[in-house]
Amino acid sequence: MINKILKSKWIYFLLLIGIVLYLRENQLILNSPKYIFWVLFSISFIILFVLEIRDKIKKQKSILDYFFVIITVSFFSIYMALILKIPINEYIIYKSQSEILVKKCKISNYISGRSDRLLFYFDDKVYSVGFQNSSHLERKKIIANFLLRVEYKKSILNTYVVQEYGLIKK
């Protein structure tokens, strides 16, 4: 079944649209429940696995073929869960309250490389955000001398939608 899907050209167009939609999501959601992804992954996995195995049972295959089926179904299930999570994230953003709250968060680490990331504590959990280090500050100076000012809104499922963030001196 998955082989039939991969042979059709429209699936690649849908994959591209899904990736663009996922990457377009620019608002950061803190404390997003992990169980949403795992429920979506499990449902996708079960449906795809049943459809694929039903197709494979008609033809006698080896155990190695079933192993590749599980790998392929897992890959597509992850992709499906990410795509299905986009409308849920949009709904979380839509349901966020109008009141903007501000919190000053301690920075736990700064990672520079192809994309710079700041790791910070928010409600005793570590999160990361993209960071443009245009001042070329050193890692130790960022951690020792700065806090991350986060403007956010409360939303459903005990989540927080970040509106804006930036470095401030301690």
C-alpha cells in the first residue's frame, strides 16, 4: 500500500505542503503536551500498519520484509502525526488569552552553530528558542549577565504561547 502511495506524484506535493506548513509555524508553544503527538502517532501507526500488513499477507513475505514494513510505517506515522498536530497547535494559538504576561527566565545554555539556540528555564522546565547573536556575545557572558524576557499568553491544556522574547541585562 505504501509503495502504491509513493508511486503517485501527488503524494510528494502533499509532503512538501506539509513540511512548509510545519516550518511556517513561527509561534513557540511552551509546555505542549507530549501525549498529543504520541496519540496521533499511535493512531497513524495502527491504521497504516493494518493496511500495509493486509496487503502483504496476500503475498508470502519474509520476516525481513515485515521489518521494513515497520520501519516505513513508523516513518510515515511520525510524518502524519506532525502534520495532524499543526491544526491542534493553531487551535492552541487561537484559544490563547488576550492578556500578555511577562516573565524573566534564567538562561541555562547558549549553543552556537548553524543555528544559534538559547536554552532557558520556564516554570522549572528547560526550553530552547532561536537566537540571533548580532552583538557576538560570548557564551559565558550570555549565561552570566543576561536573562531572557519572555512575553506570553496562557492557553488551553496548560500551554503558553510565546509572543515575543529578547535578552535583558540582569
